[in-house]
Amino acid sequence: MTIYGYARVSTTDQDLTIQEQTLAAAGCTVIRSEKVSGSSTSGRKELQTLLAFLQRGDVLVVTRIDRLARSIADLQTIMMELKAKGAALRCTEQPVDTSTAAGKAFLDMLGVFAEFETNLRRERQMEGIAKAKADGRYKGRKPTARNQAAEVQALMEQGMSATEIASRLGISRASVYRCKDAAEPA
């Protein structure tokens, strides 16, 4: 039986140290960490690595359920994978231990609350954006290349590549191609 630890924070300016120390104190012999959003399991390479290594009798330890998943669907998918492998999940800060019936029930409740919290945060963000737009304070991202279409076209006619044009004008190559496509007759 191996005890694996998983630590996650959402942004690069957040620190993983406290989670890693807590997981080490919980007896984790292997700890994988990453700085990536928990709203989805896609792109979470360290989590995928851990899930691939887990075997019957192993334990995956996290400090809190929201470090593992922010949606009930993702949590259930992870739990089905753990169950299929014969592995368990344990949390250091919450009474979750899926090797017990009470731990499984508490896990399901925490998953619902984690998803609820994510949905509330998203709603508040959308409300804030709508209010800022109504007040004229939020206009979205400024267009980068729309005003430079003629310049892009002129540079293309001089034989410059899309990469060279993008570099010279400080825009993306995709913007260069959009300007080119907009200038071509349909």
C-alpha cells in the first residue's frame, strides 16, 4: 500500500508549501503538485499521473476535496476510477475516508458544496461584469489588429510572412490571418 498526496492551487502566484507539508505529515510517500484551475480535470497532468499509478490498496490523500475537484461530475469520475482500481481517498482537513460508509457520504456532500461554491462565484462574476458594462466601465478587451488591417495588407504585398508581420506590429499571427481573410473578396 502506497499513500500518494495531491496538492493543487489555482494560480501561479499561490503557494503549495502548506499543502505539501500537510500531505507529508499525513504519511504520503509520493506527493504530486500543480498550479492549475480545479474547475475541470483536463490539463491536470499531475492528477492524471497519480490516477494512473494508483493500485489496489493505495490511498490518495488531499488536504480538502476542492483541491481534487470543483464539480460533482469530476469528483464522481475520479471516485469511479479510484473504486475500479481498489484505491481509497482521504482528506486531511475533512472527515473523508472512502474506505468507510460515513466517509463516502460526507464526500458526496462536500462535492455538492464545492460545485455550489463554484457556481456562485461564476454568477457573482457575471453580475459584476454586467454592472460594469451598464456603468460604462467594462468594454472588454481592446481589439489588437482591427485597426491595422490596411497595414497588414500592405506588408503582405511587400512579401513579408505572417510571422514577420505579427512581430513587427505586435499582434498575433492569427490576427494577421484574420486581417488577410477580411481583405480578400468572398
